[in-house]
Amino acid sequence: MTNTKKRIWNGNVRDAALSILMEINQNQAYSNLLLNRTMKKYAIDPKDRGLLTELTYGTLQHRLTLDYYLEPFVKGKLDPWVRELLRLSIYQIVYLTKIPPHAVVHEAVEIAKRRGHKGISSTVNGILRSVLRKGVRTIEDIKDDIERISIETSHPAWLIKRWVEQFGKEEALAMAHENNQPARMTARVNSLKSTVDEAMAALAKEGMDASKGEVIPGSIQASSGSLANTEAFAEGLLTIQDESSMLPVLALDVKPDMKVLDMCAAPGGKTTFIAEKMSDQGEIYAHDLHEHKLSLIESNAKRLGIQSIRTKSGDSRELESVYGPASFDRILVDAPCSGLGVIRRKPEIKYNKTAEDLKSLTEIQEQLLDTAYRLLKDDGIIVYSTCTIEYDENEGMVRRFLEKHPDMAMSPLDSLADNDSLAIKDDMLQVLPQHFGSDGFFVAAFRKKKD
């Protein structure tokens, strides 16, 4: 067991946040999973969970900005954990108004003493007191637009440059700022068991303030608390899901008694939504590369009272060895992607991804689509979706697929067309995070022409 893991919780929220941040940096762990696991494993008091989440996400989201503020005060090399402690402390000083700055310095010095030695605690004390005395430098002094937006929003310059080229400076800036806002808590009401009004009434009895979703019929959002900890969730009335993530299933246009394939199904949010849209009548085959993730799909289906889903692990690019050609009426390819549309939920993505990573993913996406093409019946529909905002993974992938398969045509997103919040262009939908406070998402549908 590493030193970091041993110290991940000693009753001190800031110490726990520091350990989580170090684990993310050292092992490229996902922040949302590590944070949830920490809260469960150490039974962290509910009153401390909000602060732990704020400190972890806030420090991670603003890392480049915090380093910019810190740089003038640092002389010489710092151990990684000391630099992370200083980031954590400056985040509180600059962004959190309810915590007295001198209390932040005191706590940081105490953590430095526990984790290091007197020399390190003196260094931490000196740097932070200099920050309090002199204040942080202004970002407005940065002349280059790309660099200034990069530091202001804490996104790597190469990513900002890419977004400016794709969407323009105004949209790129709005998107980067939106990525630093907390994700909304949204859920889908299980139409097999409840209506929206009935689910909201059940939540109200539990003290939850819920309202109807802004974009997707059948969705709800909560302003506080945890939907996952409610009786309504346990009884299968709800599935925690972002509104953008519901769009591909609506585009799939399923009907009862169809045979449907979900090629990249875990954890099962879209799979179970398909079943609900089919009134749990028909055959749904849910595949995922990782066998251990199948239990997530199965437990979700059981909680929701769904019987029509069958799960199987393996590489979905090789499904022709499992099913014959032209086997399915509908196929969902919710492809593995760069995830640049969900940065607000996983801030570490923006620091860990490279331009080379994006290129390697398009090959996998293309192979999945080619397999889906061969498994689709005539007049059947494939929906291709990603949780990214990258042209090459989205519109570019659509263009290449159509060129390769002339007997496929775009299928209009009629089920989404009446929604004014959705900007459908050329029968494709690209949702950016700032459009309605949701995840960035892409959706396109293809229909196989009859002979």
C-alpha cells in the first residue's frame, strides 16, 4: 500500500482531498470514481462530503490557473505533493470566500508537518503568506489570446486552439468556462413503473426538490441532495443520467418486439432506456468489452424491473462471429471516445489527453461502425453517438462512413427536431456543454437502404 493510500483519510477533509488529487496525478485515476470510492470506504460524514467534492474538483478544474498564480512565489523545485498542497490552498484563498485565508494557511502548514518535515512546512508557510501579502497576478497581462483563455479557464493551449478553429473564439471560451461549472443532477423516470409527476411526488416525500428536465421529456433534475440515495431510486423509478446521454436512444426510434444491439453498453443507462422505450417487449443484446462491467447493466435492469436485456462481454468489433449478417433492426454504437464533452465530470481528461490520443480512437470507432453495418437489416437504423465535441470523431466520422458505405443514408433526427434547444444541422446533432448546461454529446443516425 502506498503512502498516499495510507493517508487518504484521517478525519481531515483537506488531507483527504490532497490524497485524492495525488492519486489522480500519479495513477491517472478518474476523479469521480475515486471521490465516490473514498466517501464510501471511509464513511465520510455527509456534512463533509460537499467540501471534499468542492476542494477536489475545484483544485483539479483550475490547476493551470493555480500554477500561474503560484509561479512567482516558488523558488526551486517542489515535491509533487507539496505543489498539490499549495494548489489546494491557493484554490481556497482565491475561489472560496467562506474560508478565512489565515485558516487555510494554518491547515496547510499542519498537513505539511504531518506529511513532511519542518523545512517543508516552513516553505509552505512562507509561500502562502507571500500570496496573502502580495496577492495573485492578473491574467489580463497575458497578451496572446489562446494562452490567456488557456490560463483563464485552465485548459491546455492546444485544446483551446483546436476549439477556436472548430467553433470560433466565443464558443470555445464559453465551453471552457462551462466545463468548470458543477454538473447538474439529472435522472430519467422509468416509464415502466412511474410517470414524471409520480416520481417527483415520491421524491418530494423524501425531502428532495426536483423539477422537470429542460430538454428531454421524462427527465427530471434535482437542485440538491443525492438522487441515488433515495427510495425512489432504489425502487427503480429513476435512472441517474444526463439529459444529453438520453438523446441517442430517442434517435434510435425503437418499437416493441424489435431486435436491438447495444455495442458498448456499460453501465447500462442507454440500454435500459431502450428497454423502456420498447415497453420491455423484444430482444436487446447488450455487449461490453469488460466482463466485470456487465454486472452494472444487469443490476440496473433488475432494479428497474426489465426482463428483455441479455448481456455478453467481448470485443464488439468481432460480433460477426456471434451473430449472423443482417440480424438487427436497430444498433446503437455509443462509441469509446476522447470524452471531451464530459470534462466537467472528469476534469483530469483535459490534462491527460493528447492530439495523438484522438487519432487512435477514430480507428476503433470506424471498426465498430463497419461491424454494425454488416449486422444491420435492410431498412434498419444505426445510431452513432459520442460524449465528445471533436470533429474527427463526430461529423468527420459520419462523412467517412457514408463514403465507405453508399447503401447507407442519413436518417433524419425527427424525434429530436421539435426541440428548440437542439441545434440539428445536416441531420446531425452536436450538443456543446453551454447549450443547456448538459454534457457535450454528438448524435447521428443512418438507415440502410433496401435493395
